[in-house]
Amino acid sequence: MEIRSNTVLIKMEELVQKARAAENKEKLNGYIIAVQALCDILLDKQEELSDLYEQKLVLAAPSPVIQKEIVNPVSSLPQGKPAKINEANGESIFDF
């Protein structure tokens, strides 16, 4: 069950009012301890929300790309002497 922050703050205000009207030190201490407990609840809730936000950021982040080695197709061909054709004028493929 989730308790809204506003609900806790309203309850804290009620306890503060009762603490102001407390007749003795024991009742005042009781109200102060109750307010402190509600503060702890709010702080824990804020921490949980922060953790949840960070988890969403991690999940939303793009996954690391597995980098593959890019093979240069020209360099991966066997290196040897170029083929000689009688009608060719030179070593360039553009020589006719």
C-alpha cells in the first residue's frame, strides 16, 4: 500500500498542533517522536523514488553495442600479382 506524501504531511501538521497544546513534557516528547517517525517515512520514500528513477535511467539507457572488427574487403583479398591480360594497357582497372 502506497501512502501519498501529502497524507503524511497532513498527519505531521496534526501532530505538531497537538505537540503545541501538550500539557506536559512526556506528551510533547511522544508527539515529537511521532513526527520524527513520519519524517523518516517521507525520507525513505524519497530515497526509494530516487532509486527507482535511477533504475529507470539504467534500463532506458541504450545497451552497449557489440563492436565487431570491420574487415577492409580490399585488404582481405589475397595479395598477389595483378592478372596480366594481353589487351590491357596498364595496371589500373580503368586502363582499356
